[in-house]
Amino acid sequence: MTEQIHCGQCNPPGVFAARAGRTMLAGAWNENPIAIQILGICSALAVTRSAQAALVMGAAVTFTAIFTNLLVSLLRRFMPQSVRLIVQMLIIATFVSVLDELLKAFHPEMSKELGAYVPLIITNCIPMGRAEGFALRNGPALSMLDGAANGLGYTGVLLMVGSIRELAGNGTIAGFRILGDWYVKSDFTLSPSGAFIVLGLLIVCYNAIRLRAARAKEAAHD
Amino acid sequence: MRTSGSLYTICFATLLAALCGLLTGGAKKYLKPHQDRHMDAVKAKAMLEVMGLKIPANSGELAETYNRHIMVTRYGDLDIYERIVPETRWARRPQVVAWAVPFAGQGYINRIEGLISFDLQKQTIKDIVFTSISETPGLGMKANLPEFRARFRGISIDAIYKADGVKLVKPGTARQPNEIDAIAGASMTSKSLERMINEAFMRIMNNPACRGEGGND
């Protein structure tokens, strides 16, 4: 029987896949940027008046997080420590500017609807947090996965908030009528205070599900 | 590799800044024609809407409808968009049935831009359309609702001229022919709109060429 020998520099087969799985699960669920870390709340409240806007905003943050993580990871060995935060900020700003131009060119109505919140991704804690917390210590592939996972986690919560607000506010989801003409439109969930309440309730549900799953896991171990 | 020296840091920062500058500059340059094309389409759609024309779904038809029905004519120092009814078997010459002029100014939060049109046969305001408005959601943004825009339609040009402009008054108190109910809870946006619309209106009324006194160029 032959035994495979590994150099120590590279990961044995299966290790990368396991790490990738853990990274995805952590970003998207266990350490969800909004529900657990309470990051990126400002944009999450402001742009979730409709499911479509929430989805585009989520995609924008995901794009920025993926490519920022990739570049930061590629440059991590060459990056002077004293200026690393400003370098990360510059990289984020570059991708956000490109994204903003792309939105203006190909999805201008949405660019108008999202307004200043697309340029404000530069100050969103998620891309910066992942670049500093993950991409500086990991390889490009895992870093991109981490960016994608956190972006997806953010998008998922945004989409849920956007869908609930739009459904309760207009009786539609992504512009499609779900509730009939009998439904009386309500401005409350579309208002900023309504956004806070919807997001708060969603976080309560999210944590209740996580807690229940954790207890079930503990019980299974016992 | 030693990455802590000042010279290394300066070189690294310069190279990265140049790379980022190239990327953003390249994206801006490459995407500009797409953005301009979109802006033209937005303006054309707004013009067709304010002139009461149906907006075609595809861009080819949009350009065709615009070219067929809209014409820009210079009256003195003022460009006026005219809606023309193309010549038919019964009407040998194209007829101008409406005029539109742009209006713009500072709103409560951001700059507001739009178009106002006048029905030349009925001598009334035909419609107003906003091409750019970003006011307080739920308050100033109500200006963009069809209900608010409908309040302008049918107001007599003569009544506005005699009263020195339209007046946006407290909701529910409009009595005079030149008065319109303002947006509830958005007095600053309403005041700004009143000023912009009156400026656009007076630009036409104070222009001798528009009143047929000087002929057009």
C-alpha cells in the first residue's frame, strides 16, 4: 500500500475542499455579516425598499468583496504593513468605481434607485473587514471564496428584508404582484422605521434557528 | 522581501495608484458611450411622455417616434421643443400642437430637472415630467407621483400669466385658477418646484419671438 507524501507547503487532497466548505458556511451562515456581525446595516436598511434593489446591492457588495479579496491576497506578501489599510481602501474604491460605471451603463434605472449607496460600498465594513481579516492571511482562491460567501450572506439577508418590505408595502415581490387588488398598500414597512423592525425581527428569527440547530447538534453528541 | 522601507512603500503606493487609476479611467472611457446612449434615451422618453405620446418599447422605434413627432425650434434665444402632427391627406402641412421647455433648479436635497409642456390648442399646461429628482422619500419624492403631476394639467396659460405664475398652496386650499395643492409635508420641495416652473413659463412668455412678435429663426 502506497502512502502519499506531502511537502508541507501544499495542502493534501481534501483539505482545501474542507477549508473551502468551512469558509463558505462561515461567511454565508455561521458568521453572516448582517445577522451575526451586524455589519453593513446602513445600506441594508436604505436600499431594501424593493427585492430587486436589494439583490443588485447584494451583487455589488459580493463583486467588490470577491475582487478586493483576490487582489489583497495576491499582494499580501508585497504590501507594506504601515499602509495596508489605505491600500485596501484604494483597491475597494477602484472596484466600486468600476462597478458604479458598469451600473450606470447597463442598469441605469437601478443605479439611480441605489443612488449614493453604491459609491458608499467603499465605506461598507464587509469588503474591508474580509480583506483585513481573511485575504491578508490566505491564498487567492480561498480569499475569493470568502468574499463570495460573505457577499452571498449579505445578499441573502438583504433579499429577505427587501422582499418582506416590498410585499408588505406594495403587495409585490420584484415588481410581480403577489397579493391581489384587495391588499391595502402600507407605507410603514417601506419607511426607515419599518426597515429597522423588519431587519430586527429577521435577526431574531435567524438567531433562533441557529440556536435551535446548535442545541440539536449538542443533543445528538450527548 | 523587505517591505517596510520608505522607498519601497512609495514605489508600491505609486504603482498601485497608477494601476487603480488606469482601471477606473479605462472603465469610464469604455463605458461612456453606453452611458450617453442611455441618457439620450431617457431624455427622449421624457420628451415623448410630456408631449402625451406613447413611449415605444424598443430603442429603434423610440428614435423613430421622436424624430417623427418632436422638433426643436429656436425662438429668439430660446430653444423650444415642439410636438408636430405629421402631414396627412387632410392636413397638408405638419402642425405644431404642443411646446415643451426644460426646467431645473435646486430642490430640498438635490437638483431637480424636468420638462413642462403646453397645449397650444387648449392654451393650457399639458403635463410635467421629472428627468431627475431625488428628494426625501415619502415626502418630496411624492412630486414624481402621477397624482401630483396631474394637478398641473389643464391649468390655463392665461390664468398663470395674469397671476404672475403658478402658486403651490397648502394642500386642500387651492381655489384660484393658478393655484395647485402643494405636496403635503414637503413645503421646501414645493416652493422650489413653483420657482422652477414659473421661471420656465416666464422664459417663454417674456420672449417676444414666442409671442409671435419677432418671428422665429
